Amino acid sequence: MPDVEDLRAQGHLVIEGFLSPAGLRAVRAALAPHLGLERLGRNAFEGRRTQRVYNLPALGRVFADVIEHARILAICDAFLAPNYLLTAAQAINILPGEVPQAIHFDDGFYPFPRPRAAISLATIVAIDDFTAENGATEIIAGSHLWGNEVPDGVVSGGDFAQSTTYGRGAAGSENFLMRSERSEAVRSAALAPVVMPAGAVVVFLGTLWHRGGANQSTAPRLALSMQYCEPWARQQENFTLGVPRDVARTLSPRVQELLGYNIHPPFMGHVGGLHPKRLLQEPEE
């Protein structure tokens, strides 16, 4: 499978035409009321000039369609164990004047030494064109294979200051097993923007070093970020609480499972000894 081969070699791949023009319009319409609130990030990691809209499965069927896109799930099937979960689903709107995000890898808050297999897999869907000037995601190709060495500009605990969402160790540098020396790969590493048209998606492994870029343009740069994780890993977003049960009932069985209405054998995820999907069959109290 070419997608899997590219991910294993480079740690990322770009798929153009992932969303149609009609799909892009539907995403924009669903997000418009939430972006209109003009709420900005609460810390440097979220971005002081960045809008984030979380819990997307609760906000419209269009996001559920993206979450269970067959090509993305086929990639997840190749890298994650059966019963994997959706760990994050958010919109990210980088406004003009935003500075570069700290460099990080998405499964860095799982405290396991590197090099190792990825514990999560991320997608970033371009709703606007991604350019070198407007905050395109910047990646270090091949960095998914690195050990515990880190590049300059790595995320630290200070990037989460004044946050009410992230704990001190949520993705801070204390969770990366750093070494003071730099391997040749790290010394020669270079960030490169993922330039792609609206409707394209970049897929990358949770071990790939990357960051959100600076927006030096005069217009916002909107994207969706859907992430998936191993079935035994804690999700970043608690979807079984965040998505109202009456909304979850309307979603496909596959999306329900990805949200957490699922059992990972022998019994991880049960509710009172029973399958959590039974909660979707019971009336609200």
C-alpha cells in the first residue's frame, strides 16, 4: 500500500483532493458560528493569535464523515491496533500575526522512550490553501525515526502557562527523555512547510517532529486536525462526555466506536461490566 510505504519512510504524506469543494463549503458553514465567537488560544501552544474549536463530532455530520474517511481508516489499520480510537478532533484557524508554534511530536505525552512505533496518527486537512507565508504546518521529514534527541525550539512546560485545559505535564518537555548531545540527523534537521491546496490532507505519524507555522499573510489559515490513537491509550479529548448522547446516537457505528463506545479485549472500556454502546440504547435520565 503506497500510503503506508510513504509514511514508514518519511513519517508523512500528502493526499490532494481529500475534500471536495462541496465538502469544504460544508466545513466552513459548520464552523462559522464557532469561529465567529473570536476566542483565541489561552497559551503559547494553543496560539495567542489562533482560534481552536474542539469536540468537532458534536458540531455537525460533516466532521463525522471526515473522521471515518475510508482512506484514513485504512492507514490507521496499518499502524494502530484494532479498536483504535479518535483522540482529537479540532479546527485550527491561524490568524495573521501568529508566531511559530513550539516544535513537538503529537504522542510525546505518552512517556515511552524513542525510537519506537507511533502511538498515534494525525491528519491535518487544509480548508484554506497552505502556503509558506500563512502558517502551513512545518515538518521535519524522517524525524519519526529519531531517538530521544530533540531539535532546537522544542515545546516546554512554559508553552502551556495560564491554560485551564492542559496540566503541567500534558505535553511539556519534562515528558521527552532529552539528551544534551545532538545526533547528525538532529544537527542537520530542517523544518519545511507542507504547501498544499485547500481540500488536501497531510497525514503523519505521532512521532514526527512538527509545528504550526507563523502566519505572515493578511488572511487566516483554517484547517481540521483529526488524530487517532492506540486502543489502550488515553484520548486527548473525552468524547463520550463531550459529544451529547443524543448526537452520538445519530452517528455511524464506526464513529461511535472511535469516540469510545467500544471494548478493547478483554474488557477495557466497559461500563458496569457491559459494553458501553448500551448507553446509547437507554433513554436519558
